[in-house]
Amino acid sequence: MDASTIQKITIWVLPVLLAVSLHEAAHAWMADRKGDPTARLLGRLTFNPLKHIDPIGTILVPVLMITFTGFAFGWAKPVPIDARNLSNPKKDMMWVAMAGPASNFIMAIIWAIFLHISVLLLDSRSAISLFFLLMPVAGITINVILGVLNLLPIPPLDGSRILSGMLSPRASQQYNKIEPYGFFIIIGLMVSGLLSYIIFPVISLVLIILSALSGLEAEVFYRLLGAIQ
């Protein structure tokens, strides 16, 4: 039942585009609600993926990862936010940051509902039906991974903005000084394998919960996921 590389790209492309684009659109929407129209005025308050696509993070990296690892991951262009327009910059930036991961978890639930409908209505022996089973599995997975990963308190991930807003002004100022090194910290965690130990237990738990919501046993869900990896 394993899919070819072209089939995998076809299955993953829409979930990845929606996951990264709506993540950024959610940041733009919350920033606009909190008083900063910068992203909206630049056309970033939209679900249109073309407005959010980063040639490397949204196209090249996902295609290379699917080709060589069988798994998709990516990112979109960050939306511009001018904290000076926010009425309470420290607190409001927390809400702006939370909006991104929250959108991913909401999308994961929507994909789980879609998967549940597909399980009820479709015959999995058909190639077309199988496609509509595998795509929501990809949608659930990419959104859960993006949501959990972005909640890590490592600058510039969203979790760091949330934690910064919870700290005292002095502690926040000191904490934000590690942002220039955040990318290298993330790479170091990935290379060492520590990142997997940190986030995959949480990711697995959320996937099991969402597979139950979709009406599938966790074993069946992971079997479908294995077919597109």
C-alpha cells in the first residue's frame, strides 16, 4: 500500500500549504484584532497560500523531505508585526503567538472530522477512496507536528513569545537575548536526537486522541501514515 514519491507529494501538498499558510494568517488575524494592521495592509490576512509561500520553506524543503525521508515539513513567510501598534505589546504578543499553534490544532481536528466522514462513506479498496483517507491523515499529522513544535519555548518559535509575555520585564529582556542563537539551538536538538525525545511523546498522544476522534484505531491510523512516509 506504500505510495510512490509522486503520490506522496500529491497527498501532502494541500495539507502542508494549508497548515503553514493558515498558521501565518492566524497570526495576522490576531495582530489585527489587537490593534496592529500591518499584516492586513500587506495582504497577509488571507487564506490564499500564494500570499504566504516561502520558496524554500513552503516548496523546496517539503519536496526534498518527501523525496528523501517520506515525510513532509515546511514553513511560510512570517507575517510582519509592529508591536508598537499593540495596546499592550507584552500581553498582546502572547495572543498573537498563540494564534498560530491554535490554528494548527483546530485544523487537525477538522482533518480528523474529514477522515471520519471518509471512513464512513468511502470504500478503502478504491484508489480514489484511499487518497481521501491518506490526505486527512497527512493533514492531521503535519498540523499536530507544527502545533507542538511551535509551542517549544525556543526563540523564534511561538512558544518563546508566549513564555516571554509571562515573565517579568527584566527576565523577559534577558530571555529574549538568546533569540540570535535560537536557530542553532533547534538544529542542535535535531542533530542530537533530543528534539524527538522532547516533542514526539506529545505528538503521539495528540495523534492517538485525534485518530479516536476520526473513528480509527491508533494502529490503523499509523498504518495509513506509514503508507505515505
